[in-house]
Amino acid sequence: MSNTNNDTSDIKQAAEHADGKQIEKNLQDRKEVDVPEALTKEEETPFIDETLRTDK
């Protein structure tokens, strides 16, 4: 069971050891990302089958 009041939590440890200058440098670095590839007709299907919807 997790104890959210635990002073040695991972989040607290990370916050205490955070390097502000490194964070600032990382935020300034602009990294290019690849454009996502187009989906096929089969991949563009909705998550919910319209024929099964009951909320119409």
C-alpha cells in the first residue's frame, strides 16, 4: 500500500535533487519530431461502433 505522506517518496526526492539549470537547458533545446504517418481507411475507424450506440 502506498503512503502519500511518506517523506522519502520518489516525487519528493526528485524535487529535492532537481537541477534547475539542466531543466532550463532542456526546455530551451528545440528537438524536431517526425510527422505522424497517415492512417489507412481501416485504421480510421471510430472507437465506438455507431450501430451499437444507445445514447442517440
